Amino acid sequence: MESHFSTYFKFPEELVRLTCDDRLSSDRGYFRFGKDAVLFGRLASGGVAKSPDCEMRDMESAVRMGEGGFRLPFDLGEIVDTLYREEYAEEWRNGAVSVLSKPYYFIRPLLPVWARRHLQKIYLRGWDKLTFPRWPVDCSVDNLFEHLLVLALKASGAEKIPFIWFWPDGHKGCALMTHDVETEIGRDFCSTLMDIDDSFGIKASFQVIPEERYSVSPDFLDSITRRGHEFAIHDLNHDGHLYRSKEEFIERAARINAYGRQYGTEGFRAGVLYRKQVWYDELKFAYDMSVPNVAHLDPQRGGCCTVMPYFIGDILEIPVTAIQDYTLFNILGDFSTRIWREQTRMICAKSGLMSFIIHPDYVIEDGERAVYEELLGHLVDLGEQKQVWLSTPSQVNHWWRQRAQMKLVKGPAGWEIENSVDGRARVAYARLDGEKLVYEVDEASRLQSAPLDCLREIEPAVPVGNNISI
């Protein structure tokens, strides 16, 4: 079974000799691994911090090198799972969300937007003082894996380590647009929103609420797919109580699954981005889109600390990596693309996933719509200038599952990709440039992986250099 590390990079496991200490203390807490990866879990020697605000030990110095490999002072799988599943956010595991949300969601339908905004600002005050996850994008998991790749290069003495590039066709990153449809007014604006998206050449995913909020007719769903967009299930009725108890969740999940089958979609997102990953096995979907990268401005705080998709059991998690439009406009009062541009800059530096939530309900007015159109123009620029893949959630799910089945093998002409069924996968190499980790896509793999009838259309490969400072 592959480790999180090898699943992330898809390198030949025999090239990286990594072991983990299994004599761990019982205390869980925070520590660092290098200057830019904050982690949570158990260590072989104890000494963890109780809070990310405290001084934390840098455990990179405790790594033991030798015999062409290295040994970590923690269980890597346990540490990564803790972030992927947000197990460090204990208040949410203990049910604080349900207690706080019950009275609010009882009266929420009666509240105008200005009243909701006021209550939410009170609830979220102090968000900018939170130190972990790091705002506006936290890449602790990605930074950890990059650190480990540097150690693997140093321990083995290899000039470079091959891996399967993150995105198809050598794209340097990925961007997704999603629209959560919360009200009947928002549903009725979807056609106009598709017009806006289409004018920029961007296809989006519309998340629809199957019960109580508005009717979801076959004609409405067909109007989405007929234009090349897609849809997913958005909660059950968006009342904030999906995860209130395990028994209630099981009952609701069965109905949600039935709607997924009825509508013919494999995607899901919970209302208000509430989540409890330990219950995900009840959801019968291929992918979920409910986990934020940083959740300081969401009712359920936490964050998965990665800008890449990852698996939770059989479900692919496609994290939300950018601030939501409602939060930007109504909580921060920012009617610009400044934060979005900063987030895309940071995510592009990691060759990661830029995932947005824009509600049809909140971009109807001219001012908000103009900001959204500026964002779309920025994404088009990223596609053209930075080679970012403008995709959809279902396409990302298909690619990431396909990539998970691929394997790098040594052939007569070098490293080749097995199980690359559509020829879009690329061999890449990680190497050191001084103390910097640099990624490069192999030009030969672009040609070897391409279907024969497309060879003439292939342009010379451009090195995908992250120039990641470690």
C-alpha cells in the first residue's frame, strides 16, 4: 500500500528509503519540520507544544540519515492524516459546531443579509489572530513532502528523482470554479452566471440543494449540462445540522446518496463547509469539496493545510483553497480581487489547486459581479501565461484517480508511465539547485506519452521549475 508521500509524488518507492520511528509518546501537540511546515501529532521524544502560538521544536534536526535513506522521529502517515482529517481541531470533533449552530440556523431563514453579516462578524472576531493554519494559504503538508524529497535526494546522493507530474499535459497548476446555489433567487440567476462564465471560456460546477430550498427539476439540471457545465449535490437541505449526530448523519447521508444516484452526479459538498471526515464512509460519492485549506473565516475552523487533492478512504477530497465570495464581500467588506490574487500566487508557486466558491446568490448586483468578472479574467490569464489547467471538479476527480493507478517503471529508453490510458501524464524530475528543490517536466515523456496522431501538435516542453526554497 502506497504511503501519503509516494501517493503525492507518484515516484518509484524503491528510490526513496524512508522509515519512521514507532516508539512514540502518548502526548499529541504541535511541532515544526523546517521553517514552513507546522505539524500536529506524536513524537518519539515527546516535547510537543500544546498550542501553535507556543514556541515549537523543529524536528528536522532529529532526522537520522544513513545507509542511503533516513528515519523520521514520528509516524508520517499519522501526522499527515491528522492534517488531512483536521484532527488537531478538537473543538469540532467534540461537537461544538452543532451546539453553536442550532439556534442560529433555526432563525437564519428569517434574518436579512445585514443581520446575518452582523452576527457572523461577532462570531468570527479574532480570526486574524489565529496562527495556524497560516492565512491566506497553508501549505504545511506540501512543504513537509518537499522537505522529505530534499532529504531523499541528499541521503541517496541521486542527481534527481523521477515522479509523475501532478497535472495532465504538464500544466503547472489547476483552477476550478464552483457555484453553491443557496436560494431560489440564486437558482434563477444560474443561466446568467453561465453566460458570464462562458464569456471567459470557463466551465463550472453548480452545487444544488435537493430538499426544501427550491425545486430541482430535470430541466434545470439539463440546462447546466447542456452548456458543458456540471453539477453536484449540496448538502440535503442546508440547515446546518448535517453532522449534528452520527445517527442523524447516517439517515441524511442515505437520502443524499439517493439524490446523487437520481441526479447522476458523483460530487458532494456539505452546507456551510461543515465536515467530519471520520464519517465519510457513509457518503457514496467519488469526490467531496467540503474541506477548506484554511478555515479561519468559516463557522467550522480548521483546514487541511494542503493545496492538492487527496484521498480520504475511497473519496477524493478536492479542498477549497480560496476565500468564498460571501466572506470576502460581507465579512471582510473587500470588493476587490486582492486576496484572491495573493492566494493564486501562493498556490501557483506550489503547482497546486485553486478552488473557488462563488454563489449565484451573491454576485447578482453590479458591483459584486464586476469583481467576479475580474477574477475570471485573472484565471484566464493564469491559464495562458502560467499554463494553469482550467478544469472542473469531475475532471480533476477523473485525472487524480487515473494518476493514482499509474506507475513509473524503468524502460530501455528511461522512465516510462504505466497505465497512462489517455497519454496526458508526464514524467517529471525533482532535483536540487543549491538548497532549492526544482521540478522539471521531461520533454521526452511528453512525446512518448502523447497519442501518435497528436505528435505534430506538441510544442517543446517548458521546464516546470518551482524554485522552492527549502
